[in-house]
Amino acid sequence: LRVAAENVVLRAQASRASQIDFDPAGNTYRVTFLVDGVRVPAVLHDPVPPKDGVPPPPPPGVMAGPEAAKVIDFWRGAAKLDLAERRKKQSADVIIERGTQRSKVRVSAIGAQAGLRATMLFDPEGSVRRKFDGLGLLEPQAKEMRALVEDGKGLVLLAAPPDQGRTTTLYTVVKMHDAYTSNVQTVEIDVQDSIEGVRQNIFDPFADGAEFSTTVRSMLRRDPNVLGVAEVPDTNTAKEICRADAERTRVYACLKAEGALQAIAQWYKLAGDPETAVKNLRGAVAQR
């Protein structure tokens, strides 16, 4: 079991993967690596010539269900997660040593209808730390972005497909505001990295009576100068953001969208009507 569990990590590191995902798929698990933002099937076995009476190894990206479940539990145990809990989301860090190299890996798991889903994220803090000049913007884009940040009012949408850098962009933009002369806060479900001087409020979706929209409303009532909202899960959250005082508060709202136009269309739908949606909207930024 230990050899199988370590093999997944070693293969991921050899592929320069930033993340490993285990997703249940019937009687098997789909195992994928995230390499340069592209999800690829995990190659977990070297190619071997066929032999009579010897079953071939599974194809790339496929692991037998019982084996995958044991590998997941191995890493959950290494991260000291509760192995009996198979419904709520759990997350913790584990240090992996290989020779003189030490790597931090964030192990996360959550129950799904088909079985336990798990993710292993390499260097979780480093993966979201990027200076503004390192975002890859062209100079005209960087100029527009700086102008949006300096305006400091109203709403700016930050959009990207899943696992394509929304959190990195949110953290980078939030850090462009002076957290020592302004009240800068975030609302997040999973804090990926600590931001110096910024109050990062954690929302627990499993807490009794918890609603994301209520948490956002509570934060806005404290009159922050800047509020970064890492998720917009429902219409109520969008409406609370639309009610924010656009002259006193800059809100960054993150959406899962393929582009800026799709983000705006999605925001229209969440806000309920176009007039409300655009009332405080200053801009939309999308990247991958």
C-alpha cells in the first residue's frame, strides 16, 4: 500500500504536476494530474509487453476502486484526517520528504454520491503567490487592471475556469490594496494562503444554519474598504454584493467562467435583473 501511495506522488512530481485528483467512476477511480493548468490522465505504470495469463495494467488515469480507496486513506491518515468521516470536507497538510527535498502537500477529501473524492495539492501557498507583474498581463491589460484597482469603488468580477487561477488573481489583486491604511477583508471557504494585514474570514458550509450570503452581508455591514469574495454560490450572495455601498467599498467577486463576457452573463443571472447587476459593476477580468 505504501509503495502504491508513494508511486502516485512520485509519478506526479516527475510530470511536474501541481495537483492530483481522485474521482470515483463506478467500480474504478479516475486519477488525473494537473500539469501547467491542463488536466491529464495519470500514468501510474510503465508500459509492459503482454504476457499470456498476466492481466495488463489499467490504462492511464484508471485505478481499481478498492486500491484507490486505500491509497486515499493512506494519505488522509498521513495528514491526520478523521478516517471515519466520509461525508464532510476535510483538509490538512502533510510534509513529504525525498532525499534532501521537503514538499508540503495539502490533502483534501469530501464525500460524493459515487464515493470519496480526494485532492492532493503541491505547495499550496506557493501556488497562489504571485506578484502583479507575474500574472502574465500584456501592458494594455495591466494598465486597465491598475486603473480598476486604483478606482477602489464598486464591483469587479474575477473569473476563470476551475483550477485556472481565480484564487491566485484574487490574492494578487487584494494585496495591491494597502491593508495597513485600509480595512481589507476576504470571505473564503478554503484559505489557500495567509495575506499579511488582511482579515480572512472562513465560512464553514457544514455549520448549522450557515449561509454564505449571510456571512457576506455581515462582512459588508462592517464597512470594509475592500472585500474579496472567493465564491458566489447562489443568488442571495449576489444580491447582498449588489447592495454594497459602491462609493465606500470595493468588492471583488470570483466566478467560475470561461471568459469576461460569460462572467457578466452569469452575474446577470445571479443578480436577478440587469439593472441591479450593472448598478455597481466597474469591470470584469477573466484569465486562465
